[in-house]
Amino acid sequence: MDRSFGFLCVSCEFKGDDFIREAAELGHRVYLITGENHKDDPWPYDQITESFYMPGNDGRHWNLDDLKLGVAHLMRRVKIDR
């Protein structure tokens, strides 16, 4: 592969694990943001570069200001392409 991309996956429920595996197998970096209540779900952690957890049990009610601040902090140290 000529170029590796950084993917930011934001998921309020357990989904997208096939995408995460495929992206990582193609040599891309995958960053996951999900809720604390999905921390123990069978994410392919061996394929995820770094994972972050939002507090609360319902991803549809996350504090979006906290999410924006966390993503901004992440983007200060890593390049997110997609």
C-alpha cells in the first residue's frame, strides 16, 4: 500500500467490527470511540490502534462538548484522515 490512513470510528453501539478488521489488515490506523457500556464487547482490540470511551449507557445522549474536546485532543497528536 502506498499510503496509510488514520480512521476515526465513532460508535454508540457494537457495530463496524468487520470494517475495523479490514482497515487494519490493509495497514491503516484505526481509532475507536464508543460508550463505556460497550467496553467489554468483542471489539477486535488487536486491530485497533487506540480506543476511547464516553461515559454513560446511551450513546445517543453523550455530552457532545466532551466528545469534541476529546477528538480535538486526539487530533493534536495523530493524523485523522477519515
